[in-house]
Amino acid sequence: MLDVLGLEPDDEQVYRALLGLPDRPAGTLSELLALPRPQVETCLARLVRWGLVIRSADERFTAAPPAMALGALISQRRDGLRAAEHALVTFAEEHRAAMQADSIVDLIEVVTGADAIRHRYLQVQQAARSQVRSFITAPFIALPPDENTAEPVALGRGVRFRAVLDRAVLAEPGIIGDAIASLRNGVQLRVADELPMKLMLADAELGLVPLATTPTGEPGAVLLHRSGLLDAMDTLFETVWRTAHPLELPAAGEKSEAAAERGAEGPTDLDRMILALLLAGVTDLTAATQLGLSPRTLHRRLRRLMDIAGVRTRMQLGGHAVRQGWVQA
């Protein structure tokens, strides 16, 4: 449990023993823990050095109060991590300068194989300090969205995520559930008619571009370091992002027909999901399938919304939904 602070398992075992049995000599601890006495004495020496254990004049040991001792150690480690982060920025700038002075070959790394691409995909997100941007297209070769373990970790440390989905991706099984989870976690999503490639950018430092399969049948990708090519990928993303349609899906899980009947004076969460998907260009059949509805139920829900809005066409309904704040434009 305390290995993240630099303690060995035996150190933690000795410390926890002293929490319940203060003022004990090394010999007693050795017998209690069934550990060789020299090993216990080594642990005690480390614990005393770190301020976790207090040694008396007669060589008896007592655990320091955890809130004070462990709190101080955690603060030291936190300060060390901040210093490491500052060093990372310096090292990254030194590396960038060196790379700019080096050959073009060093700016591009070829990655081959699904496992290697998956590893780089996670690494790029782990390296991000401020933002991650991506183009998401089907099929998912290396890592499906629901297996992206690096995203929630990066979000937790304050990294901003923006992603543009190819419209065809919204027909993939389970993608709406993944989108709702991502939106709930703070990811911004938009939908484009068609994307030119898969892409992931970490800040302005790294870019991963998956490519078509190699002649041997293995998927390939290129990892781009800071360069003019990476700048072009940056501009491409921002251009597509500005013209893509925002995707806002309610997080509530009202998918049953009975639940959808509530809210007679306005749209339910299910209605908002239907409108959001249709405004993003998803077909009726795909929207119904993703939401677990029959096409007939979806059409009935749309008819009800048109009656509430007092309009006669879907185009008019879309305009009314945006004006009334039912969905985002």
C-alpha cells in the first residue's frame, strides 16, 4: 500500500506492527513478525530515517502518528513530483531543440502491429499535460473506446479531451453508451460527415496517425514529434473541429418506452438523445438501434415532439429544438 512512497513491504509490515504495539525492541518485533532480526533492524533504521518511527535511548521503537509522519512523507513526494514535472518541461524543450537540429528520420517513428500501436496510443495520452485531440473512425483496430484506460486517468489530472467522430462510428455497437460516459467525464465530442484519417494529438508535442495495414497484414502507424508535419495535423484538427456538429447526449438512462412517456410538456432525456443523434446526421434506423427502440417508436416520439413544437417538418423541429435549448447547435 505504501510502496508508492518508497517503502518496502517489510518496512510497511514493521511500521503497522508498531502502530498497535508501541515501545517495542527489535527482538520482540522479529519474533512477532517471524522475520530475521537483522532484516527488522534494517527496516527500523529506514523508518527512523524517514521519521516514521521514533527510537528511544534504550533501543525501543514507537510508530510516529500516521497523520503527521505519513503526511509529511506524502508532501515530500508530492514536492518531488512537481519538481520532476518542471524538469520534464525543460527536458522536453531540450529534446525538441535537438530533434529540430537532427534529421527528418528522427522526427517520425514507424509503429507496426496492434500491440505496439495500442501501447503508443496509451503513451501519447499519458504524456499529455494540457490537452488531447483525436479523430475517431471505424473500425477500431488497436483499442476500442471502452478499453481506453488512459483517458480517465488523464482527465483526472486536468487534461482536456476533444474528439471528432466520423458519422459512421455512431453505428458501431455500444458507441452511444461510450459517448455518454465520455461526455459525463468532461470529454467534448463533435461529429463530422467524414474524417480523412485516424489521429491523436498530445499538446503540440506528439501525434499518432494509424495507417492502413501493411503488406504482411499487420496494422501500422506513425508517431510524429514536434515538426512542420505535426503543425499541419494540428491545423487540420482545428479546422475540422470548427465545422463539426456538437454532440450532446443526456446521461440519464431513460430508454424504456414507459419512461419516455413522462414529460408531456417537453422533451424527455430519451427525446433529447433522439434529436441529438438525428441532428448529427444519424439515420433513423441507426438511432433506433443504438437507443434500443423500434423504428415505429422512434417515429412516434418524433411526431409527439413536432406536435409539442407546433411544426410540420423535421427541419422545423430541428430549428425549434436548437432555439429552445433542447439540444446544442
